[in-house]
Amino acid sequence: MSDHSDHGFAHPQSITTLLTVFAALVFLTIVTVVQASFHLGNWEIWIALFIASLKAALVLYFFMHLGHEKPFNILVFFSTLFFLALFLGGTLSDRNAYRNQLEPDIDEPYRSEAPAEAAETAAAME
Amino acid sequence: MANTALQADPSHDDAGHHDDHEHHENLAHHFDTYEQQFDAGKLGIWVFLVTEVLFFGGLFCAYALYRNLRPDVFAGSSEFLNTKLGAINTGVLLFSSLTMAWGVRCAQLRQHKMLAGMLAATLSCAAIFLGVKAIEYSHKWSMGLLPAGLYTYDPANPHPAGGPNYLLWICAPFAIGLLFVVGWLIIAKIKKDEFKVRVLMPLTVVFACFFVGVQLGTILESGGEGEHAAGDDHHVVAGADGHAEHGDDHAEGRADEHLEDLDQPNNLAIEKADLAGLEVLAQDQSNPGARDTLEALKRQEAVASGSVLQGDQRPVESPTEKRVTATPKQAGVFFSIYYCMTGVHAIHILAGMGVMIWLLVRATRAEFNENYFGPIDYVGLYWHLVDLIWIYLFPLLYLIGK
Amino acid sequence: MFDGLFLRGSHLLADTAHHLWFPEQASTYAAESDGTYSMILWISLAFFIPLAILMVYFPIKYYQRKGGKATSRVTHHNVLEVTWTIVPCIFLVIMFVRGSWGYLDMATPPEGAKQVDLTAFKWGWSMNYGKGAIHPELHVVLNQPTKVVMRSTDVLHSFFIPAFRLKQDVVPGRYITAWFQATTPTPKVSQEEYEAALAAHEESGDEVWDYDRYQMTPDGYRYFDLFCAEYCGRDHSAMQSYVVVHETQESWDEWIRKISSRGETPLAEYGEKLYQLRNCIGCHSNEPNNILVGPTFHNLYGYERQMADGETVLADEQYIRESILDPKAKVVMGFQPQMPSFKGQLSDDDIASLIAYMKTLSDRGETASEAALDDDAAAADDADAAAAQPVEAIAN
Amino acid sequence: MTTGAATAPGGVRDAGFVSDNENYLKNSSGVLSWMFTLDHKRIGIMYLVGILTSFLGGGLLAMVIRYHLMAPGGATTISNDAYNQLFTLHGAIMVFLFIIPSIPAALGNFLVPVMLGAKDVAFPRLNLSSFYLWVGGAIFFVGALLMNGLDTGWTFYTPYSTSTDTSVVMATFGAFILGFSSIFTGLNFIVTINTMRPPGMTWFRMPLFLWATYATSIIQVLATPVLGITLLLLIAENVMHIGIFDPEFNGDPVTYQHFFWFYSHPAVYIMILPAFGIISELISVHSHKGIFGYRFIAYSSIALALLSFLVWGHHMFTSGMSSVTVVIFSALTFTVSVPSAIKVFNWVATMYKGAISLTTPMCYALAFLFLFTIGGLTGLFLGTISTDLHLHDTYFVVAHFHYVMMGGTVVSFVGGLFHWWPKMTGKMFNEAGGRISALIVFVGFNLTFLPQFLLGNQGMPRRYATYDPEFQWLHQLSSIGAFTLGIGLLVAGLVLLHSLYAGRQAPANPWGGATLEWHCTSPPPFYNFKHAPVVGDPYEFANVHYDEATDNYVFTELPRTLVPEEPVKTPTPAGGQS
């Protein structure tokens, strides 16, 4: 491997591949910008994320040459997605489960008002 | 069970840091082969990228939490972000990724000059990106579109006069850097220091590119002035925490704004708009908070309108009421997340630039070859990851609710 | 040695009333919780005791001098290892199911539970029983489900009644509900004992009633402790309240009547009571030179106050009223804007009472409004005058 | 120092001592040679000095706390504010500065490459920078202490941490930096163990300490970044109120707790997993018998590392999570107790029919087994929801985690320190003194923390500067225990210090271990192995014999040839050098 004539453990990528990938990425960027101008409601974010993930996959596979990577390194990188999902999933699902307990006027400075007491006082006055 | 022993290179038996360099350039003493060294570095950088993804994961989690809670506020506040600038920056970063990937190829093929060029191109793109970001940031800061605690944006007066010139402050370090590099370049030229000239020339371009980015941002931002006016209408949306309707047409937006102004003194319109939703919530027995708040709001409203007199037969006006109204904190949370995400990303860009300048110096020295291109490859992976994160940030922040 | 202690402890477990191991079981939930506890304890001991014996036995039995050789070369035993992996799993499932069962019973309050609104703040508790009855002690009725709707005005607190085995954090920005059903009453003490305590209290000259010393509330009830279990700053450890379980609804009603109105009590005297009950005393002393979190009430009324923004304000009725309702509007120099608003928690009469009390603490109080002290109506007029001030001026 | 290798009978190599210029402690001298060293052993020693200093500081704070709690109203004149700072600093110093780096960074740095048969860790510069980041973090902590102190508790819960006027920003920035230090250490070990194993060192020939370190590193790399962003957001919250954690600006404190515990629960395993590794070594070496169920222990380390990410919610049963989440987290929590139980059973089984020497390290290992078992079992009460509602945030929790963290990690750390002390310093310590210290520590520890279980049962909340009088006698018992414990650790420290100038020269293998570090000299040479060690089964004691003349264990009757059968691959320089 210390021989100069071959590239050893290096795998140079062809210029064509690089340029094609770049073109695809720019194209997808345009797609996502155009897509944003349509109002698609709840689907919008998922479509945007899907396109972003396509782009991410291109970058990962070609630019980051994950395709030629050792299996262990691929495992390492994809394990991160698993733990990220764990973290996001746990936190988000819990937050959604208790969101009906949030004070509706959470936007207001919470110290300034005591709705429960105010209501009680009001009841007492009447 | 094959029994093998740790192979021992006799030259390593004598303790010493220095003797290796003469023998195998760029092979650290504790590695046996170039390939082992490369593999170690490669695994190291991948593990590092894992930490980076999880680091940003916290920010994405915060984003998801609050967007989930207040989608309307996020859509409304996102109107303040200029899609054109975001899209340009996306393109610039994608291009820098291309040049970086190309750079790795150059290193593997011993194309030293081309490698330096690719690194310089990547650096320049990074500088342009930061230049555009400088325009975006300074524009928002001067409008008071800041994190929740500092949020001072006033829909009635979106561009307050006075205040510091933020753009100048952001540009200052880059201007100083540019002057420094140019000065050094001139000295090097005079001294005929060939190597320094070859390093400093591209660096001059890089620093200059920051100002290209600033210029580009300025053009796009002012070119979008018409759009920006429309954006102003949406300020109301953000200012009123997404309760008001989106004003698509200019006049209607203005009208909203005036309504907003009129309401300022006792400002119960917002609560009124919310009451309907609150009533639904309040019917749920498990939600005493909503019920109590509803009662409290109704009570407040009644007291303020003077229709109900309190125990001592006189309306008691609460001195706190003014502060209760229409705090723009929800919009502030959007901008908190925006600044945290893009800010941390920008710090990564800066860090990447720092490392790439070091690579540029080494590339100019022609240090890399097919056995030793690790540093270029590792930094490249890092750079692609930074790009990758932007690929997600762009639609999540700029494109929602457009 | 801990064997001994553990065993001694589990003996005591038989006698649940014994306070060494657990506090009294005073709610429906406590029995469930303690039952689960002792189940886990027995399972744990069943594992721990054999292990502990082996841990002592092996080193003694297999002790060898230096250079000795092991008499066995067993490196693994799959059946054994799988067994001791599976067996604990079974016990763990039992623990999980029983623990969650008990918890899910606790999670939803039953229909028709009596509601108490609780506000936690640094560093005290305020229970709102409705109709203006607000008191730091928690009073409930025996065998009646009680729902506590909790909110915090500042930082995290935690509502913890050991006797009920109940704990729930109070999170600012959220309403959190907990419920319980008390099963053990805390009776009123005998009249002689109560009078003795009152006399002792009189004698001690303490401002505050010493619950621990007399083992009864100022109204003569026994009580359970209520702690704050989530760290909340300086006086976290002093953030305690007391739970009284009335045997009958009538007894509870009577107590509510007693606390909810001033009745015939003079303004200043009632103000002093409020000063303690509503925990003003936690942050404002009534002595000269004793500065707590907030300014002392001594010589406050009628004096010029220097504000944080440099402004000077005369501490009159209007100023005090505003400071109670909107504490952050004017902050005295040298203090943090920490005080929560008492808007909606104190009636006008309460505020007038507090002002009257402050007047008694100030050497300028008498001269400023002698008439007010003589006549309740006049005092109310003062309060009215304060309230009538234009709001804009105050808010800015 | 004796020079020249003392060749032991039986044709064993490297049994003796190394010359000064080979000894890693002496091959270069001067402060700078230490400060800029890239040698993992020296970095390990620097870490050791640093963390022991932190331990001393945190320990003294604990003594003050326990003294204060002798009386219900406080036995000292310390104010409530000062008390809050004391327990916060005790916790923060012990967690961030001491216990997280203790075993991985100090012992791990020294041992991982040696046990693996490598010359150094994969990234020596990163290793050094990790140490200096630790120093930087420590400086920020001391800075916070000198400025306004810190009174948030080590968990920095919002909104208290965003409203207190103590130096939260400075301390959290310190913790942020320490996080990087921890990540770098973990990253280095992962890469070292993956790519630098010499030929013959297969995964299942690795000593269990390496398995434990590897599992720890996985957690460090995966969990610490989340702490990093959490602390960064907390700093931003303090500086400009971004409204993510602070309810006054729309934030949610429970979200902070999710963020925080996503790191900090796995961090508990950063603290305890390496301790498991040490105990596996200690029990096996001092019983002179192969570890029982090697694979189960190895797999359970990895299982613990992964499961630790699923259970963070059990710190939050009472904090306002939804009840569904509470039940799910409770179920997941019970899963982590299985691998821990397996380990305890295996350790006890390892002693069966062994040849047990009651050396100081073994005494500590036995103490660990007792204390950790209690710590683990009391965890069941906290994982079960209905009992946790009563015990959460009481002294029961305090006692539980001290049994695990102190009775587990610290006791095994001290045991490990005694075990490898001869290897690290080349000096033997006083055995009698060491055993006495183990006894005092064991007695003092139980006296300190058993009463705290009772306090917790009775409902005594933690972090109380003052308490109700009925708790007093248990608190006094606990304080007396704490002082005993302090004395025990002091004795241990003195025994070790005494050995430095009065200890006799340590042989290469004083205990009879079979892992690679016992093949090299004491202390090891700069490149760890003067000659290549033979990689065999790390728990094969059949060929380790005691040699009374040198008080050393020697490797005899090696079942394998010393010289590798295959030709050695030598690193060839890359062709014609440019």
C-alpha cells in the first residue's frame, strides 16, 4: 500500500459524479422553494423534510462517500439518527401529552395574574 | 487460536518523539501503517460528526416543540425571513460542498495547486455565506426582532431610528482581517517570500468575498423591498401572536395595524379573539386552568368596560393590566430558536474556516498525497455535515407558511 | 451490620404506625404505596441475604496465601447464567405492574372531588378554598376526595405530604392536579392543651406560631407535615405547611368561616394576622434593621422611599396598595423585583387592613391618619382614594 | 532505581525494573515535559492529581454539610443561602470535576493503551487537550465559586437557574467545557479500541475493563453533546431570555428536565460502568481465577450503555410528565437492572473455588459488592412509580445514589487505584494500612447512608438546610458516619502518599494478574512495552506463578511461543519520501 502507483486506500471520485450531484442538489433546492409557495397545509412540512432528506442523502452518499465507507463507520453514523429519534420522540410525545395543562395565557407574564384566585374573588363578590 | 505478538519496530524501542519524522513523514509514532492512521482518523471524525448531529439535535428538538405548540406564530414570524437570502445561501453552501469534495479528490491525486484552489473556493463561499448572514442579522436586530427577552419589535414602527449600526460591528472584524492580510501580502511581495504570497493571495480573496456577500445581501434585501412591505403587514401577525388574520393585501394589513394601535390602551380584543377557543377548552372538565382563565378574562373584560362594579362599588383598574396585553413573547421564541440554530451553525462555519486556512497552508506546502490526505478528508466530512444541517435549517426556518 | 438494620426495619414494618420506618398512613394511597414498598423490600432481601452470605463466606472459605492456585477453572455455565437473568426479570415485571397500577389509580381525580386551588411561591403555600377563603394551611375533610389544582408563581416547587405518600411538582406556566383521600383525621386537641399552648405562645413572644413545638395548628388541630420537595432557593427548607384532616364537613365549614372574614376584628389587628397568614412575614420583617428579601415594614408608612430608577416616592396608602397589586411597578432601591402580585388574592378590605397594620409599625403612621385608625369607614375611604388614582400614571 | 532487567526464573522477560531513561516517569524531566507531554500515562497521572484535588474539595464541603446538619436549625452559623451553595458545589464538583472523569480519564488513560497492547491512544494531542479542557472547566467552576457562588443544585433546574443572581452562566460554561473534555476522552477510547488493537487482541480477548471503558465511551460520545446544547441554551436563557426553558417567556421547565436528563441519566452510567470494569479485574486477579461468564459481563456492559438512553424519565416521575410517559419510563427503567444484576452474580460466582488473597484492592472490591448491591436494590423502590411518589427528592434518593456513586464508583476507584498504584508509580504501599482504610471506609459509609434511607422513608426532603426536630437523631448518626468515612479516605490517601517516598520497589506483577499491563515493567517504559507482549487470554491464571524471592508473579510455561510465527509486518515508509 505504500506503493505510489496505485491510490492505496484512497478512492478518488470522478469529476462527473461530483458535478452531477451538485446539479441535482441545486435542482432540489429550487423544487423546495417552489413547493413552499403552494399551501399544502400539514403536508407542507413533511414534503419539505422529504426533499431535505433527499438532498442530505445525496451529500452523504457521494460527497461524504458513505458508499465506500467501512460498515462500522456507517453504523456509527446511523446510530446517531436512532438516538436522535429517541430523544426527540421522548421529549415531544411527553410535551404533547401534557399540553392541555399549559396555562392558556402562557404568553403573558405568569406572575402578573392569578386566574384561579381572580375567578374565586369574582365569585365571592357577586 | 493464532498467537501473534505485537510487532515491534526496533526504531521505536528507544523512547523519543522526534526520530519518527525523519523516517516516515506524517506517520505518528504510535501508528504502524498509514492505513491504520487513516482509519483511526476516519472513525474519529465520524464519531465527532455523531456528537455534532446530537448537539444540533437539541436545537431541532426545541424547534419541534415550539412549532408544534404554536404553528401559527411560527408561520407568521417566518415571514420576516427573506427566502431569497436563504436560497442564495443554500446555493453557496452547496457549491462549497462541491469544491470541498473536489478538493479531497485533488489531494488523493496529488494535484497540489488545484487543491489549494479548491480550498480557497470553499473558503470564499463560506465568507459569502457569512456576508449574507451579516445582512440578515443586522437587519433584524435593527428592527428589534430579537430573542424573547430582548424582543422590541413594534408593528407600528418597524424601523426605529437610531440604535447602533449592527452591520458595521459585524463587518469590523472582517475588515480588520482583510487589511491585515493585504498588508502582510504586500510585505511578503516586497520581501519576495514566494510561499507566503501563495498563501496570502487566496486569503485576500476570501476576506474580500465576505464583502461580496454583504453586497449581495444588500441588493437582494432592497430588491425585495416590495415584498418587504408586504412583510410589514405580517408584522402584525407576529406582533399579535398570530391571532389576527394574515393580511395578504397591503391595505388590509395597514388596517389591521391601525386596529392594533387603537386597541393598545386596554387591548382586550386579543383576549376576545381567543375566548372562543378557550371556551371549547374550558368545557373539558379536566382542564380547570382553561375554565378559570376564561372566567378571569371575562371578569377582566367586564371590569374594564365598567359594567360590573366591585365590592366597594367602584371599578378597580389593575395597574398590571397594561403589561398583560399583547406581549410579543411568542414571536420572540421563534427568533430565539432562529438565532440559536443559525448562530450555532455560523459558529461552525467560522470554525470550519479556521481549520481550512490551516489546510490551505499545508496544501500550499504540498503535504498531501494518496497516503496522507486524511486531514482534507476529515475537514471535508465536517464541512459537508455543516452543509447538511443547513439543508434542513433552510426549509424549516425560511419556507414555512410562505 | 446493615443486615441487622434492615431486619430490624422490616420488623417495624409490621407496625406501620411506628414512625421509625414510615410516617403514619393517612390516605387511601398510603396503604398501596407501603404495600408495594414492603413487597419490594422482601424481594430485595430474598436476593440480598444469600448474596451477602456468599460474599462473606467465599473470601473466608477460599482464602489462600500468596501463590495459591484456584481449585476450579470454570469459566461459564450457561444454564446458571440464563437462570439468573430470567428469574430477576419475573420479579421486575411484578414490581412494575404493581407500582404502575397504584399510580394509574392516582392519576385521574374522581368526579366530584372537592377542589382546592393551591399557589406555591417563594417560600410559602397559599390554599384558596373559594369565596375569598385563602389560608396557608391545607384543610380537608376525612374520607372525601380532594383535588388540588396547583400553580407556581415563580420557580419549581413540589407538593409533598409524607403521610399521604403523595408528591407532585408544581411547575410555573402549568396547572397540575393532584388528588387524595385522607383516611386518618387530625383531631382537635383538648381545650386545656390548646389553652396551655396559647399561653406558652403568648409567653414566648414569638411572632409566628411554632407548629413543631406545640404539635398543633394555631387553631388547635393536630396536623400532618406538608413539605416543598423541589429545591427552590434560600428558604426551601422553611417552605412548609400543615395539613389538617377534619372529621366532619361541619368542622371544616366552621374553620372556613373563621378564616374567611375579618368580622369584628379591628383593621390593624386583622392586618397583622394577614401579615403572618399570607406570608408577608417571609420577606418583610416588622423590625428595624432586619432586612429580609424585601424592605422592612418598620417605619415604612409615611416615609420617602428611594426607587431603583432614582425616583423618590412617598409611601402612602396609594403606594402601598400599588406595591401589593403590582409589585414591579416601583421597586425600592437595593431590592430585586421578586414579589409576586397579590391581585385577586387580597380583597380591598384585606389591603386596607394591611395598610392599617403598617401604620402601627411606623412612627409617622398615627400622625398621618389618626382618624383612619379610629374609624374603619375612613380607612376604607383612604383605600378608595388610592384606587381612584389614574391607572396610566401608576403603570408607567 | 535499579537498572537492568531482573530476569526471573522460567525464562520470563520484563519481570524486573526498567532503567531511568526508559521509565515513563523519568525519561524526561521538568515541568514543561509534563505540561506538553503526549504520553497517555503522564496525562493519566495529571488527570489523577486533578481529580483527587477536586475530590478533596468536594469531600471537605460534604464534611461541612454533614456538620451543619447535626442540629435541626443548623449546627453552624451558616445561612440557608450558604448551605445551598455548599450542597450545590459539593454536587457539581463531585459530578462534573471528579466522578465523570475519575475512572475513564485518570485510570482509563493510563490503562487502556497498556491493556490493549498499543503504544498510545489514537489521538494523543486530543488527549492532552481534553486534560486542559478539564482544567479550563475547573477554572470556571472555581471562578463561579469566587464570584457569586452557585446555588442551583448541580442540575441547574430552570426557572430557578434563570432567576438566581449567582454565577450560573459561569458555572454552566464550565460544565459545557467539561463536556467537551469528556467527549474527547470517549472519542479517543472508541477509536483506540477499534483501530489500535494489535494482532491477536480480538474483541473477546480484551480485558473487561476495556469493555467497560468502551461502553462508557459510547455514552460519553452520544449523550454529552445533548448536555452541551442544553447548557448553551441555558446560558442563552440567562443572558437574553430565549424563552425555551423559562416559563416567564413561554418556555417549559419540564422540557429542560428532559434535555438535562437525556444526558444525565446516561451520565450515571458514565460514572458506574468503568467501576464495573475495575471490579471485574479486581475480583478475578485477586481470586486468581478466570472471570465467570466473561461474555455475559461484556455484553451486559454494552447493553447497559444502550439501555441507559431509554430511561431518563425516571428522574421526572413527579415533575409533571404525562402519566403515560411515566409508566413507559418506569417499564424501561426496570430493564437496566437486569444487566447490573447479572454482573453481581457473576462476580460472586468468580470467587467460588478461587484462591482469594485479601489484599487491599480485594477488600475494596468486596466492599463494593456489598454497597453496590444495596445501591442497586434500593433503586427498585425508586423505579416503581407508586413508591417513588413518596421517596422521590427525599433522603432515600440521596442515600441510593451515594450507595451507587460513592459506594460503587468511588470505592472501586480507590480499589483500582490501590490495584494499579504499583504499576503507575513503581512503589508498593503498606498493605496493613490499606486494609484498615478499607474497613474504616466500609463502616463509615454504611453509618452515613443507611440512616438516610430511614430519613427518606419518613419523608425528609433533600436539600434542606434546616429540618424538623424528629429527624435529628438519624441526621446525627449520619454525620458521625460521614466523619468516619472521611477519616477512612484520609488514611487511604496517607497510605498511598507514604508509599511514594517509603514504599519498596514494586515488581512487574505484584498481584498475579494476567492482563497485558502486568507484562510490562513497573512503571512501564515510555512506549509501554520494551518487547512485544504475548496476547493471550486475559483471565488465564494457570501459567502465572508466585516467585517468593522477588515477591513477584511470573509467567511460566507459556503455552505459546514467544516469537510470533508469522513474519512481522513492519511499517514501511511511503515509498520514496517527498
